[in-house]
Amino acid sequence: MSPTPTGRLVPTADGVDLVLTRLIRGSVEDVWASVTESERTARWFGRWEGEPGAGHTIRVQMGFEEGDAWSTARIESCDPPSRLEITTSDEGGSWHLEIRLAERGEHTELTFVQHREDTEGVAEIGPGWEYYLDNLVASREDRPLPSFDDYYPAMKDYFLAESASVTGSQS
């Protein structure tokens, strides 16, 4: 059974945001460590090297992509334990990403945002972020990581419909 997509597209003054949320068991400080400490990001996304902190550039190795590709990430903003904003770049282009954390009782709500100029490629990108965020949850719960094959192409039509609803509303 395929996972259910949760991402949504939100029009902005500069384009569109791809927004995904997860409710994760644990304190905001512990979830922050899962998204910022290299040994922990390696479990669900990829490891990174370099000096952390706003204004710095780090290198990130995508641990779950073909060829374990490296990219650079400039840390635009880092407000522990509630907000991280980065801009990544590699041969495929650049992506402006943001993670916001908010404590909700015994859980932490993670809001992931990819700031985009348009909806191009969202049908492929959206399932990828769903997969990575589910990797994060599984890694924290010591469960087996999901298979990307359960996300793409199964979620493609959902994100195509999201794209159509946003582009149709901007006409």
C-alpha cells in the first residue's frame, strides 16, 4: 500500500511554496538534532560537512540518491531549535528550503517548505520530499526506511492535481 501524500502548494507573492508537515514524537530539541546533526541527518537524508551556522556554506552528500551526489548548501538562517533555512545548489539548479519546528505536547510539528518560482517539476519533487520526511520519521522510530518506489510514480498524479489547482487559481 502506497503512503498518502500530504504536500500542498501555497501561492506566494514570489511564486509558490511546496509545504509538507509531519507530527513527530519527541521534543523540539531532539527533532532539531535530527535535522541538523550530520550523524543524524545521515540516517534519513544524507551527511554533511563544514561549519554550521548562518552565513556559512556546507557540503551535503545525498545518501539515498543514485551515486550519493554532493551538493552545497548555504545556511541562510539558523534559529535553534525552531527554524533552519538553506539554499542548496548543484548541477540541477538551486533550491530554497526551510524547516520550522513547533512543540505540540509530546510531539513536534515539522513544517518543511520549498520556496519555488513555479510548479514546474513538482510532480517529481513532491513525492521525493514525502519520501525523505517519512525516512526521518522512520529513522527516529527505529523502523525500516520506506522504499522510494512506494512514492514515485504513485504520488505523481496527486502533485499534478495540486499544480493544476494552483496554476488555475493564478489565472
